[in-house]
Amino acid sequence: MNAELDYDLTLDQWEALKAIRLPAAERQIVNRRVVESLIALQLAAISGDCPVITPKGRSVLLRGSPRLWDVAA
């Protein structure tokens, strides 16, 4: 298991990470405080005035939550 991609994100953080992967015109409003927490984890960044997902954030999103792995097992 790659510890670099293991994050214990809150439900709000997962939802925000999913939302910011969409183009700005298609995404829902995202809580600024949640986005700031994703930026601190280097999972998101600000481009212009919009949050965007980073390559690291995309990898984390694709890998999923370890809590979800337990439910699926």
C-alpha cells in the first residue's frame, strides 16, 4: 500500500475533491474552508479564482477512501 496516497479525509473533503475535478461551469458551490484544507494537503490548488484538483488530488480521488475499502470488504 502506498502511504503517500492514504488520506483520512472527511466526507466534506471527499465531496469537495470530487466537485473541483469538474469544469468550473459544471461544479456545485464548494465550501472555501474545505478547499483550503485540501490545498494544505496539496490535493487542490487555486487557479485564477477557482479551485482545481492537483495530480496528487486526482490520484487520491481515484484510489478512494480506506474507510470505503473496509465497507466493501
